[in-house]
Amino acid sequence: MNATLDTANLKELGELDLASFSAAVDRLKAEAHANIGPADVAHLKRIERYGRLATLLGYATAWIIPNPLSAFLLSLGQFTRWLLAHHILHRGYDRVPGIPRRYTSQVFARGWRRYIDWFDWLLPEAWDHEHNILHHYHTGEDGDPDVAERHLEFLRRLRIPVFFKYAIVAIVACTWKIIYYAPNSLAVMHHDGGRRSRQLSIAVLSVGNVLDFRRPAVRQLWLRCYAPYATWHFVVVPALFLPLGSSAAIAVLINKLLAEAITNAHAFLVIGPNHTADDLYRFRFHYRGKEEFYVTSVLGSANYRCGPEFVDYMSIWLNYQIEHHLFPDLPMRQYCLIQPKVKALCLEHHLPYRQESVFRRFGRMLDICVGKKSMRQLEAFPLADTAAVV
């Protein structure tokens, strides 16, 4: 499908006072940083306790019988570790006064602490570079490794009934950390010593070549991502319940597998729609300077409904995606405080501020995934004398 023409918004963007908008964003950033304090530490620890309690209750019941409640609790515990990693590795807590070092980006999930802080399919240092650098500072560009529309182009073009396309998306949703995020993030790292790749292209590892063990990157994927995670979660942990009987160990294994599908699907639901919809933009250029960066961050992102805390928690605070892309190094709690001000600022400057329920945004993303609709595109930054929307 052709990208959407949006001449009305183009005219508004062309008339945007970049300097005024940028200065206002900087003031909000300074205000938020000035508000950081002990309450942010307390909030972080409370969220961590939610996840630990979910994990404890999950394991306390998982051995009895395979059941969706235990699986969900286990998935929520794992999901919470990613939530913490996301904001901590974004340096969100580095400047909080009195923050324990284990909650700083220099320590959390680094080296051996990976196994106690964030033991997932993903290699933390690879994800840190893939997401925090390449995605955040190339959002919606060709250099963004997380453009769903590009990754699913094969599905969009596939000539099969749309029902089967939805089925494929469902399979991807339940497995995407394994088949997409682990290899996709590792692909930006050199296999020799973990040095960061300077290339923005991430077409290195895919479902089609993850069994090609001649490739050093594939061997690293299995040795550092797949094997450790699968061995611990699906062999060692169930085996720990063998004293309760083989049926208990099998029940734990089944619940762990169900939890894996649930946590993948949960993450897919709240992460995917943030930058994928027919009302969001892809950019055929790289912004020039801070002023253009602020604008493209808003044009390429969408929020969900914000608050109360339970909703924020289940959304990994990604329901504040616009604010997060403007200020990626803020503690979670600060997004709740700054969001109304950012929204008002965007409306004041006639800058589109996309915000709908997560389910409505997910529906928009599905339309992109199966090829019903396409994202908008900008060929150049929309200054007053340009006409660059296609």
C-alpha cells in the first residue's frame, strides 16, 4: 500500500517554531531532572518488589499442576526484570542521589550480574547498544534496527488470506524475544570481544541462518543467549522440584513454557505499537541537531493511556513513549509527572501527539504487519518551504 499523504500536518510542521519548541522541551527536561530524588528510589524498589512477589507466588504454585495463573505470575516476574533493565540501562537512575550502585547502568546486569539482575534471552550489553543507541537516536530511520514495517515486509507482501497472516503474527508475538530480539540485538555487536559494531545495518542474524554454526555470530548467539537461558529455565529450574516428584517437575516445566509464551506476547503487545501505525512516520533522513531530533521523536512515537500505576506497570511505562524518547534518561516516576506538560506543549505548537488505548494502537500495528495499511514517510524535515510527505 502507498504511504499516507498528510499535507495538513506538513503545513503545520512547516510553520513550527523549532527554536521555541526546543527551548520549552529543554526547560521541561531541566525541571524533571531537578525533581529527581529519594521518591524515585522508593518507587523503583516498589516496582521490583511487585516482580519478586509475582515470581515467588508463581513458583509456589507452579509445581501443583499446569495452570494459567502460575504461568502468568512467572511471566510477570520475568517481565518486571526487563522493565527494570529498560529504565536502568537507559541511565534513568544514574543521577538519583543515594541510589545503590546495583541500580545504576554501570552495574545492573553487567558481567556476572546478568544472571541475577536480568537473565533473559537477550545479551544485556548487546540490547543496550541496539536499543538505547541505534533505536533511540535513529527512530523510524533506515538505521533504526526496530522498524517493524521493514522486518515484516515479507508478510505484508505475502499473497495468502489475512487470517493466516494474523496467525503468523500470533506465533511471532509468542516467540519474538527468541526469534527476533536476541539475534537482532546481538547482530550489532562484534563476535570477538563484544565490541560495538559501527554499522547501522542489522541484517546479520535471522531465522534463516541461526542454525548456520559456521558463522561466529551464530555460535555466540547459542553460547551466550540461547543455551544459558534454556538450560537454566527449562532444565535446571524444573529439576529443582524433583524432590516433590516427577509430576511436580513436569508441571513446573509446562508452566515455565507457558510463561515464556505469555511474557513474549505481553512484551509484544506493549512494545510493538509504540512506533508502528498508519499515523506515525518513517524518516528517509537523519535529523540535524537537537531541534529536529525533538520533533522527529514526537512524530515517530505514540503513547497509550497513562496511569494509574498498575496500568503503567503492565505497560513497562512505555505508555509514556513520547516523553521517553524526548527524555530517555529519566526515572519511571518522572514520566507520570511530566507527561501532561509535554502533551500541552505539543498541542500548543500544533505538533501531533498520538495517544490511544494500547489495544487500539495494537490494532493499528496489526494493520501495518499484515499489509492493510502503511506508515507515513517523510523524505526531508518539513520546513516551511518543503513538501516532503509521501
